[in-house]
Amino acid sequence: MAKSQQQPRTDNHWEQVARTPVFQELIRKKKRFILPASVFFLLYYFALPVVTGYSDILNTKVSGGMNWVYLFALSQFFMAWILSLIYVWHANKTDQLVQRINDQKEEKQ
Amino acid sequence: MNTTAFILFVLIVAITLLVTYWAAKRTQTTSDFYAAGRSITGWQNGIAIAGDYMSAASFLGIAGLIALFGFDGFLYSVGFLVAFLVVLLIVAEPLRNTGKYTMADMLAYRLKAKPVRSAAALSTMAISAFYMIAQLVGAGGIIKLLLGLDYTVSIIIIGTLMILYVVFGGMLATTWVQIIKAVLLMSGTTLLSVWVLQKYDFSLVTLFNEVAAQKGQRFLEPGLQFSNPVENISLGIALLAGTAGLPHILIRFYTVPSAREARKSVVWAMFIIGSFYIMTTFLGFGAALLVDEEKITAADKAGNMAAPLLAEALGGNFFLAFIAAVAFATILAVVAGLVISAAGAFAHDFYSNVLRGGKASDEEQMRVAKRASIGVGVVSIILALLAKDMNVAFLVALAFAVASSANLPVILFSLYWKRFTTQGAVWGILTGLISSVLLVLISPNFMPPESAIFPLKNPALVSVPLGFLGAWLGTLLSPRDQASEEKFTELYVRSQTGIGAE
């Protein structure tokens, strides 16, 4: 019983946070980065099995025995590293919004 | 027996047991046991994730694959790293923000605890068991090759050590065993790579020219080993979706104090893991050039001995012993991580929350956690002994397939779909788990390739959509769940901000 009486109050509280402009901005900023970034890395990654599986185009040599397929596979590592650093840089910025949400929450309490 | 190798093995055992002794004194509560008291820093956890993830199968298996079949092994490596982008961008921080010790904590947040935790515990234990048997059986074979120890003896030694680390030192000891292993593995791989590269003036083009001259240009092109593009795409799906559903990786995020540290740890892990997989090509091509192919296949048909034999060709007996010891440490760190993840699923999810309804005292939970670790360890040893002569390579693929089809769909739906219900979660987990296992049983892994009912060795291409479908249908076919939808906002705010995270 005690639990069901408490429930609506806590929910209202989270609903309130969810409706604040700062939280909305946080979600917007996160989505605007994470969605396109995910689409990008999925396309970039699956290009490797698809292109090597259905064509020989990447077997073209670059210099001596070195061919494009090795360089493209190698580039996947740098793609992942660079994207991870950009994400951290972006997330550190959105952390400031989280801090503001936290501050507002404390003011109210 | 190789005396140097033996001394190095004993040294590794001694150091890791000392670490366990040190950690045991600091492991008093369940939070210490499952999450190292959340005392691990971001970079430490990053190294530990790398140590948890880079298995002997990667180190010895991929180097061997490249040594025997050329470029294709590298195709395999790429997915292991890119998969961490899914972990970093989508899973790590929300999970850290809303969970306590296991993956199921997040699921149980808004759904009914008992059915959801039972299903999640089942998939976690299945994944850990598949992965563990693959590691142990491989380890038995490798140690026999490297040290001349009997298969049964090797399994019992490794099994006993992993139980000791976890039971006495919990997550803290496991973490430091994984860190030590990662440092050893990276040192060994770097040393081998530099040694190979200096023979070719540190020029990749020179190295590739030499490979093309000795092995033919075809060796540097894809398709020698993995010639079915659909199979390669299915493997890619399993790796990308599966890594973010591997319980033994996910629980590592609970060992750091915040989502920010969890994020930092993934980036550290990615730089270590990525460098490692790039270096597997130097090891593989180096072995292809510097060791006779007959010698590699004579030692082990699958090529597992390519890296150790390369070490012997370059640095003689001492270097061989060192690389053998690195492989040994690698195995220990991975199996310890698996024991603690399976024990957590049983003790924390199933016993404490399902059977005891969350009412067990911390002392009781600790006792059960330790007993569960012993139980998991002993069962694993027995299964590994029974599976001695089986070809277990498919088990790693199966573990990734279950992780991707049973776990990832429900993790995503729980975090981002308000309407999601308990029935949806249970159906999703069970559909993913059962379809992966069934598809593997009727695949070329078990049947002759010509007559296999399901043509792919890796089922993810079909089982991942099935997992999503099961979770989706299970939700739509159940009534709207008021409690789950009300709690969704709370979970959503907390997962995105970390407010109130433990």
C-alpha cells in the first residue's frame, strides 16, 4: 500500500525533469550526434564485407604488393578511433547540460 | 618440458595469486565482490576490458588464420574493434547509469523482476558457458602443445586458478588479472611485430611485396578462407550486435564510479584492442614468411601455433617460452571474467532477486555468490573435460550469436521503447536464445555442408531479426503495462543523465 501511494509522486518528479528545456536539449543534442554517427559507422563497416564479397575492385594494387583492400580494412580502425574521440569530445559538452539538470534538481529540493 | 616456459608459468601463477590475496582483504560486501567497490578508474577499466575481450582465440587463432590463409583473418579482426562503437555510443553509459551488478538490473528496473531476471540469467549463463567451454578446450590443447602438460591436468590447473581468483578476490582480483594479462599480451605482440617489421625496414609495402613474392598476390586478397559474402555479413552482425550484449564485458562498466569513467574506459579499450588486432596482421604475415607452412600445420591444423613458432624463429627458446606464458595469462584472465559474470547471473539475478525476492542480507548474498562461483567453475571444468575431442570453434560464434539476438534487442527496447512489456522482454530473450542454438544445430557446424538445412555457420543474420521480432510481438500481444510505462520516464531520465546512479 505504502508503495502504491508513493509511486505517483516519484513519477511526477521524473516527469517534471523530463519536461524541462534543459533535458529536452540534452536529448536533442545526444540524438543529433548518436543517430547519424551510428548510421555512418554501420555503413562504413558493412561496406567491407559487401564490397569484398561482391567485387574485386579493392584488390587493385596501390604500391607493390600493397592493395586497397588492406588499406580499407586498416582505415576501419582509424575510423573507429577517430569517431570514439569525437564522441567523447561531444559527450563532455553534453555533460555540462547534465550538470545543469542536477543543479536545478538540487535547488528544488 | 620447456624449463623457461615452466618458470614463467609459475611466475604468472604466483603474481596473480598475490594479487588475489591483496584483493581478498578488500572484498567484504557484494558491491566489492561484483563491482570492485566501483573503485576502478577509467583507464584501468579500459585495460581490463581489453584483457577481458582479447582471448587466446584472437591471439593464436587469428594470427594462425592469417599465416595460413592470408588476408581473410584480418577481415575477422576488423569487426572485433568496430563493435565497440556500438558499446560506446549506445549501451555503456545508459547501462552504467541504471544498473548495479548485472545486465538484468537495467531490465528489471521497469519490468517485472522475476520473469525478466530469470530469462536474462538464462541467456547470461548460456553465453558464459559456450564461451567458457570454447576457451577451456582451446586452452587445454594449447598448453599441451606449449608445455607438454596433459589436457586433463591443464584444464584442472586453469579451472582451479579461475575459481581461486573469483571466490577470494572477486571483481577486484579479476580486474587486476585482466590488467596484467593485457599488459603482457600487448608487450608480447608489440615485441613480435617490431621484430618482424624491422626485417622489412619497417615498411608495410616491403612486407607486402615479400608476402606477394613468396605466397602470391592472391594471399593478400580476401576470399581464400571466407568465400561466402553472406556468411561474412552475418559474422559482422554477430560481432557488432553481440559485443554490446556480452555479459562479461557489460558488467565491467559497473566497476567504475560514473558513466563518464565508463565512457573513458571504452576509449582506452578501443585503442588497445585496435592496436592489437592491427598487429595480428604483422604476426600472421610474419609467420607466413618466416616459418614453414608445413611446420605450422604439423603443430596444429588450425594454425594456433603460428605465433609461438614465429617467436621461436625470431628469438629462440626464451621468446617462445615468453609467448607461451602470455597465452597462458590470456586464457586465465578471460575465464576468470566469465566465471564472475555467470556467478552474478545465478547468485544476484536468480537466487537473490528471484528466489529470495531481494530480501537476502548482504552476508547471505556473498555466501551464495562465492558458492555460485565455485559451482560455475566446477561445472565448466567437467564440461571442458567431456568436450575434449570436440571441435569447439563454433561455440565462440554461438556465444556472440546469443548475445546479439537474445540480449541486445531487449536492452535497446527497454531503454528506448515506452510501450515495451515484461512479456516482450521474456519472448525476445527466449526467441533469440532458442533460434541461435537451433540454427547452429542445423548448420554446417554440425551437418555436412552440402546437406545442412541452414546454410550459414553464423546465424546472426536471421537470429538477430528474430530476437527483435520476438520482443516486438511479445509486447504487442500483451496488454499495455501501466507500471512499466510510468517507470519508463524515470528510467529514461536516469539512463541519460546518471541522476541517482549507484
